[in-house]
Amino acid sequence: MNTIKLALLSLSLASTVSLAGECTGPEMPTMPDGGTSSMEQMLAGQKSVKEFQTANLEYMACLDPQITAARAELEAGEASAEDKIKQLEEAYNDAVSKEEEVAGQFNTEIREYKAANPG
């Protein structure tokens, strides 16, 4: 019975790990220049930021099961899973950092737009 469970776990982990190639982080959006952009350009920038955020959440959701699988591998005694966990968590944390960076940059551009276009 334990052999069957281990075989199923191994098969499950192998299929999850193969998803690694399918997880691709989105490209950072191009920010409008708040000091010189029109309202239309700012709205287009906002749209690209929202698209980035959606794609980034999908990317992080793609990484989640891989992290879980790698942790299960580590618990099952696979020492190589430790490096895999580190790489996956690093990718996840990098995605979170990019999300914060994009939000911060766009907020700066909004402030610059408002300063250049009072009223």
C-alpha cells in the first residue's frame, strides 16, 4: 500500500514539476510619463498596469503548486528539492517585488500627471 502511495506521489510530483516550463512571468509594462502624457496615454498606461497585475497573479498561482510539490519532495527525503524550493520561492518573491515596483512607479506617474495638469 505504501509503495502505491509513493508511486502516485512521485507521478504527481513529476507532472507538477513539468509545469515549470509553463510558468512564465509577465514583462514589466511601459510606464507613461506623467509629466508629459495625455489623459488617454495615462489611461492606456493604467490598462497595461492592470494587465500586468493580472498576468503576474496568474504566474504566482502557477508557481504555488510547484512550491508545494517541491516541499513534499523534501519531506519525502529528496535533498535536491531544497534547491528547487529556493529557486521557486525566489521566483515568487521576485514576482511580488515587481508587483510593488510597478504599482509604485505608476503612482509616481499619476502624481506627476496631476502636478502637470492641475484642476
